[in-house]
Amino acid sequence: MKILIALDASAHSERALELVIRLRWPAGSRVIVVGVVQPLASAVAESYAPVAVPPELLEQQRRQLHQVVARAASTLRETGFATEERVEVGDPRHTLVQIARDERADLLVVGSHGLTGVMKLMLGSVSSHVATHAPCSVLVVKQAGGR
């Protein structure tokens, strides 16, 4: 089984990783650990229009996310998974769907940030998007206590 797990530096991603480690998977299952750095930031306070992240900040975010992905891949390897690591730059919603398609993933695992209302409308929901657009099954892991 080919499992794609999307991570960022949030507690929600940590929950998703913990669940993947805890569940039983078919022998030979492989996990692709993916982090996606978004090159645009919301300028909600100013104009509702997204603005480009300065290149130095984008590189810093990429390095931080690479550390998160590498740590998760190491933890997965220690528990017996074959792993691969990827850090991409792009819109996480579309990038994750494309990677799942390209890799012919059997399952895409994402954490849910639990956004609702106006925040969900302005920032979007990665988990909602991939659940409806991914070419494979999607497991959305929620934070304990509903958030």
C-alpha cells in the first residue's frame, strides 16, 4: 500500500503521523511524507488579496518544513516503514492532489486544522479540498476534542 501523509508544523499533522504509526498496514506498505510550502500569504488585514512571500522567508519556511518531514520520515522508518521525503512549493490543496495522482497513492492522510466560518472561507481548507479532489481515499485526522 502506498500512503501519502501531508505534514506541516502543526499539532494536527502530529496527530495524523501518530495515527499512521498506530494503525496496522499491509506488509510492504510505503509512506511518502510530504510538506508543501505555500508561496503566497494572506494579506487579510489589509486587502483580502494574497501577497507573495519574500524569497528569504520562503526559503526559511522550506528549511523548517524539511526538518519536520525528515523527523517524521525517520520516526516512520524506526517503526518499520519504507519512506520517501518530499518538500514542495505551491498551493497545498492542488499540490497534494497532484502528488497523490502522480504517485498513484492508495491513501492520502491529512490533519484537519478545524477552521470554520469566515476563516475557512478566507484561508481555504486543505483537508476539504483533497477529500473531494484526490484520486484516492483520504483520511482526515482531527485533533482530539474535535479541534
